[in-house]
Amino acid sequence: MSTATAPSVVSRLLQPLIAPHVFDFWASRLHPGWSWRRALARVLERRVEARDAVTLVLQPNRHFAGFEPGQHVNVTAEIDGVRLTRSYSLTGLPHPDGRVSITVRRVDNGRMSTHLCQRLRVGDVLELGPAYGEMTLPPSPSGPWVFLAAGSGITPLMSLTRALAADGMPVDLTLLYWARHRAELCFLRELRALAAREPRFRLQILLTRETELLADERPGRLDAALLAQRVPNLESCQVYACGPAGFVNDARALTASRARRFHAEAFTPPPVRSDVAGTVRIELRASGRTLEVPAGQSLLSALEAQGLTPAHGCRMGICNTCACAKTAGTTQDLHSGETCAEPVSALRLCVNRACTDLSLDL
């Protein structure tokens, strides 16, 4: 968005005289992509990717610092007068003109995903956070790789698959991609075309609720027998898994101790611990408040239920937007089950619950 760089000189001159939010208000009246320092992105293209899923091609302004394939970005939109932020995977590859792509699946009762999938139009503007995430490729990939994707978990793995394809597929790559129905599969035509022309890429589609299957489709959920059949050389493979928490937990149990390397990201919020009763007391040191919250909830959900609005993004423990310092008390990671009684500088509120009374720097 070349015109989005226009305010750079002006903003430096005005910096001592005007607040950034005031500058943004008036600059947006001249051009929707102008801002003092916020990364804004205009929608260039909107295309249907699968049932209830769309890909949005965005042109960020100069404040977006770029990304690596496999990373995510927090996206903010104003919906009915309320600013909402959610995390989405960057599904394309870095482009010379800076454009990026995200692929969004509509979630039932999801205000943000419904807005992006059904109401957003070409020309609209979104706000982007910095790219984040550690499920990226090393500088020189080696050995065989296995990607395990379920549902929306395909999105970061698609970016990585495209990166390897753009590099001439330097490694053997097996992608196992699960969905309930064929209509829910994203990027299917592109993946099948890549498998047809690239001998080092093997694609296996697994559908759990289809009655009639095509030649490259199979039934079945992730289990030891299926994995042994599809990935007989698991011990030499590097495995990336992405999908709902239950799928990721199964993938970890089946492969983490056997594969050469294992990395996973879960795309669903952590569960509420229904087996944990009672409340705990949380001291908020910065605001001087003390609250009683349920012990089984994530700290983020518990604080929100008390009317607080901590900064957050993905709600899945990936982006670290909600991280704050814990100075006392014991917490439990709702994904891994691990407990921590030590003071920490970056407790992720969205995926941790309180086991005892806590003191937080909030």
C-alpha cells in the first residue's frame, strides 16, 4: 500500500504536538490505511476456500514487519462498535509487495469469524498485530517430515507446505489431513495438484463422516495402526501437528517420544476443569483489587467474568498477548496438566488456572 507511507514524515513532525490516536482519527479520513504506528491492512481479495471458510488477501501498511511461514497474527476489527481481536494463521507466503493472506473458518456464534467470513468486503480495513509462533521451518530442512492436520489446523501447515514447494520440495513430506466432510477441506485442489506433480509430497485425506470416498481419501481417526500404515519411518521424521486440543494430545501421545522431533499447536481454548471445585483468591497488585474466582476456569475467563478486560489474542496459549507476571501461588497449565509454584514473568492467563491463591501483576 504505497500511499500508506505518506504520513511518515508528517507524523515525525507532529509527534511532539499530537497524540497518536488523534492523528489516526484524522489520517483515516484521508486514507483508511494511514496510521501513526498501528499496522493496518486493506482487504484486496476475498475468496471462498471451503464450506464456512474464506481466504482474505490483505495489503498491510508499512508498520507490519512481515512474517515467516507457519506463524499467526492477531487480527482486530470493530464490530457493532466493539473492538474484537482474534488470532489467525498466515496461510500464504511472504510476498514482494508485502501482501499477506489469512484463512478463516466461521465458528458457530463466533462474532469475529462470522464478521470476517460473511460481512467483510474488499476495501475494508483490519488491524494486525506482529506475527508470532514457533512452528516454522529451519533454515535448511533435512530428513523426512510429517504434517498432521485436523480441521482448521491445516492453515499454518499449508503455509509451510507452500514454502517447501516454493523451495523445490527439498525434503520428503507426508501430509495427513483430517476433516469430517469433504466440503470442509481447505486448499484441496492445490494440495492434490501438488501431490500429482511432486513425487516427494504425499497427501492422505482422512474423512470421519463421509459414506462414499474418492481414490485418495480414507476413513479413520488418528491412532497407532493408521500412523504405522501411513508413516512407517516415524522414528526418522520431524512431526508438526495442529488441530483441536484432543487431536493434538493424541498426536503427542502417539509420536512425541518416537519421532525425531515433535512440535504441536492446539487450535481450541483449554477446557474448564469440571472436576475442580471451590474458589481461589487472586490479588491484582497493579490495580489493588482482590477477587474470588472459580478454581477450574482459565484465569483469563475467570477475570473476564469479574468484569476485567486483560489484553488477549488467541485464547489458546500461542500468542502470549495475555501473559503477565505471577509473583506468588501455584498454577496449572490446562493443556499439559503441569503445575508451577515458582514466580514467573510470563504466565499465560488463557491456558492456566489457579491451584492456590495467586498474586498477579495486573
